[in-house]
Amino acid sequence: MELSMKDEPRVIATDTAIALIKEIRRDHPDILFHQSGGCCDGSSPMCYPSGDFVVGDHDIKLGEIAGVPVYISATQFEAWKHTQLIIDVVPGRGGMFSLDNGRERRFLTRSRLLGRTP
């Protein structure tokens, strides 16, 4: 059965991403994600301490993963509005200011069209 876009979360995370989120929260209990728009760190999901990142008036909350809010800019959302973002983890260094940096693993955004079965 195919789900309608209304029934599907706009953002989900793999088990590996949830494990890294839990690890980061041991050091930084209150965090958030912001989907990068492609500047210095490409299109990586950036993980910040909540107090270190100001959510803008034009940012949209996509949902939560493992109890952590995930935001995206309105212009980026417009380009990706038909997709579900899947936060995953791969080997490597995280974005310069992202909390995954220095852990030899980094968050990565994958996507799939909403309304389609995986």
C-alpha cells in the first residue's frame, strides 16, 4: 500500500544515525539539526547545540528524529518538498561546526520521493 504524503514523516533516521545522536547527546543534551543549503558543508544535516543556532523566521520544522528537531530553510524546503529526508551516518568528518565533527563519522542526508514505497 502506498502512503499519501500526509501519512509519512518528512524526516526519519536510520538506526546508525540514532545511535550517533545518542552519543552526541551524552555531551550535548539539547541539540537540533538544520539541513544545510549547500554552502561550505554541501548539503549535510548540521547538528548544533540548541543554544548555538538561531532558528530563523523562514526555517521550517520538518519533524523530529530521536526527539531532536530537524529544520530546513523555506527555500530549501521548496526544492525538496516532495521528498522524505533520511538522516544516515557514513565514515568521515562532519561539518566544521557540526557536533558530529571529530567523531570519524558524519551525518548524511539521503532522500526518497514521498508517496512511494521504499
